[in-house]
Amino acid sequence: MSMLTPPGMGGKYRITGDKYPRMRRPRRRRRIVLAAAAAAVALGAAGWGTLQLVDVFSGGDGKKTTAGKGPDCKPVVRASTAPAPAALPKPAQITVNVYNATPRGGLAKSTADELKKRGFVIGKVGNAPVAYDKKVPGAGILLAAPGATKGAFSVLGTQLKGATTKTDTRATADVDLILGTAFKTLDPKTTADAALVALSNPKPAPAPSC
């Protein structure tokens, strides 16, 4: 009787031959299948991410594009919706009151004479009101009604770079030029004229280059 024959079987169920059934556990194929599937998903995601990066840096269709331009780097023409700028007043349409807020005498008179030569209409000339006398540290203040912000401030501002602006409740269209402690003289006439021309005829924005 073979050693593998269970006791009491009497050899009826004797195992013969030289091959015996394996007694170890079967391999866990499910884990292998799941691991392979996970690896395939990871590779697919990596490939998709690479394609997205290539698409971003290549412009989507392999052609180099620039914002606001076509694929051949030509500016895209769009209809302008911006309102046309309002016409600026001429110096002869602006009445300027010149006030001296500095300790130096005669400054308002000399400044008013120069502005008159440059085409501005001169109103009152004298010392600054108490609220501003010796209390303006900068080059000067342009003081007028809110309507002056639509053009008069800009035009008169070309004559004195660095002047600040302020509005009050007056009902007239005149503008006060209050000369401050830092004031020395008006800007040179050539400089002021060039600034006035640039203000009246602003240059268009340069076309984008490839």
C-alpha cells in the first residue's frame, strides 16, 4: 500500500503514477489583473497630460499665435467702440486767475503776463486767499469748478508741469492758478507748446510686432 493511501481504504483508492497534485495555493490572478489595469490607466493619463502640454505651447493647432493677432501674426481688425474724445478748449477760451501763495513779491504779475503772451485770458491777479497763502508746498494748484476736468485743467497744466488740480463749488468757468512755494517759473514755451500739441493730437498706439 502506498504511503499516500489513506488508512482504512484497503488500497481501493490507491494513488498510482509518478505525478502528484500540487498542494500550494493557486496564484492570485485577480491582483495581477488589477495591477495591470492600474498601470495602463496611469500610462494613459501621463500620455494625455503630455498631449495637453504640447497643445498649449504649440498654440493648439501647431501654428504660432499671438493675442489679438491671426495665425500669420497679422493684427486683427476690430471695430472701435470707444467714444471720440471731446474737443479741448483753446487757451483763448480759458480765463486764468493768478494768485501768489509764496513770500516772493511780484510773482503773480510776471506769471500772468507770460500766460497772456501764450494766449490765455487773464482774470484776477494778486495774493492767494488766506486758505492757501503760504500753504501750497508744490509748484502750484489749479482750482476750478468740476467742469474744468473735461479740458481746462489739461490745457493749462501744459504750462506748469507738476501742478495739482482741485475743484470747488464756483459757478463760473474761470480757473485759479495758485503759485506754490516750489514754483520757479512756467515751463519753457517750446516745451509747453509741444505738450499742448501732443494733448490735442494723441498718437495712436503702435502696431504689435511679430
